[in-house]
Amino acid sequence: MLRDYAREIENSMSAKILVVDDNSVVCDVVSQMLSGLGHEVFSADSGEKGLSIFLENIFDIVLSDYEMPGMDGVALACSVKRSAPRTQVVIMTGAGRETVFSRKSTAVDQVITKPFTLEEIDETLQGL
């Protein structure tokens, strides 16, 4: 079943994605998941570093942790949208969707709750 899913995703469109998470393990795992789906992936371990990388490149999607020291995911999303309104922003959270949506601005396009599977992250990105 996993092989069938892998073949199916090989045929999907690839995107240039920036992953931002202060937890290096989460950042690495999510980056590997997305690379495995055929996407070009960059990563950063803070909102500030993520914004710096974002401003130097063109990304289709920014996938950011919600809770990070300094610039959190919603603040990053707002900065991303000011620079590139068409870039899709997905917030990853373990805090629950309601928490993010209570602070949500139009800068956040989608929320995915941790932990998530390969299929769930793929479905979320396909839905953008």
C-alpha cells in the first residue's frame, strides 16, 4: 500500500517549500518527508532565520511551527504575506487548531496538527 502511495505522489506537482521549526528533529523529519514527496525543501530553525531565507528566495509554500521563541508562526505568516501574498502558509501545531485559529489572520492558509502522517501532510499541501 505504501508503494502504491509513493507511485501516486511521484506524479503530483512539486513545490518549493520552506520548513521552519525550532525543534531540529521535527524540522529534519518534515523536510525529509517533503523531499520524499518530490518537493524542493529549505529549512530554518527560527522564525527570524526563516524570514531571512524567504526574503532571498521565491517559495510556493511556507510550513511553519506555531510556537517558537522570538517570531512565532503567525508573525512569520504575516511577514510572508506582506512580501508575497500568493505564497501559501501552513502552520504546524501541537496546541490544537482552535488555538491557532483564535489568532489566525488571513496570513494563515491552513493548519495541520502534530503529529501528522506523510499522507496527511501531502493531503494538506494538495488542498492548497
